[in-house]
Amino acid sequence: MEKKINIRKWAVLGAIGLGLLLVLVQIQTIMISLSVQENLVKVNEEKQATLLTDMQNQLAVLDKKLSVNIPKNNYLVVNSTANEFYLYKGTNLIKSDICSTGSYILLKGNDNKKQWMFKTPKGEFKILNKTKDPVWKKPDWAFVEEGLPVPSPNHSSRFEYGVLGDYSLSIGDGYLIHGTLYQRFLGLPVTHGCIRLDDANLELVYKSLPIGSKVFIF
């Protein structure tokens, strides 16, 4: 009887010992895992710190390049997606407001041989010419759009007064910064490619940008 009790006791102790061993193995596994994770965190933190330093250095280089390329005089920036403009002098913002840019409507000619996409060009431009009380010489597409026959190049029907506002500024290839009779549509993409401003903003831009001033459109 006593022998059986001893056998049971040793069996229980053995089971307890095995259980403790398994627990110790699990604890050791957990400790190793935690140690690995800590090392990975340290590595990740080091990598993140290195990446952050690299990014800061790259930004510093870009800032230097940007500061060199920013015009010192007045210039205009046009966001053709948001239909907004920003008038700057150096890094100082003088005025920002809504404008209107190209509608991206495709117009096809009556013979389907000609077509026009009414979009505002993107890139860097210069003010090439400035006009007070401009007269609009209607291009061919203006007559096609109205369903009218296209007249000769200098026909009197091509010339319209008062539709471009009090001022216009040319950036080349027939594209202008000008006013509009339809100021309620400002802020919308409704133009044939030109940039439209309201009367007050047009006057400000006209007086602020001499010929040669930069215009950035994106």
C-alpha cells in the first residue's frame, strides 16, 4: 500500500515537473520572441530615423532649388483643377481667388476634319502682351460652335468688343487672361482655354504683372 502511494506521489511530482518544464520552455520562447521583437523595433526605429534624416536632407536640397527658382518679382500661379489663382511676389501671397479655366469639351468641325479641345495649357509661361479694352477676334471654332459659317480671316463679324473685360494679358498661342460677362460661372471649368477673372481681380493682375512676368499653370 505504501509502495503504491509512493508511486502515485512520484507520478504526480513527475507530472508537475513536466508541466513546469513546459511552462519554462514557453516562458523562454516568449522571452526570445520578445527579445527578437525588441531588436526588430530597434532596427525599425533606426531605419525610420535614417529614412527621416534622408527625407529631411532631400527636402532641404529641394527647398534650396525652389528658392533659387522662385521669381523675386510678381508672378501668377493658376490651379486649373480647382479653378483658383494665386498672385505672388516672391514667397508672399498678394491675392488668391477663384477663376475659370478650360472646359475640356471637344468640338468637331462641320466637315469632321477639324476639331478643338477646349483645355487650358499647363506649364510655365510669360506675359507676352497686355491690352486695355481688348477686342476679341473670333477664331473659326467660335462660328462652328454657334452653327454659323466660318467667314474670311478679317471679316467684320470676327471682331467683338467688350466681351473680354477691361484688360487682357496674352501668354501665347491665343491664350489670354481676361475678364468675362458671365461672372456667375467663375470657379467652374467653362472656358475655351483662356483664364477668366472677375473685374477687380483682372485689374489687380493687369497692374501687378508687367510684360515678361511668369505664369505657372498646373
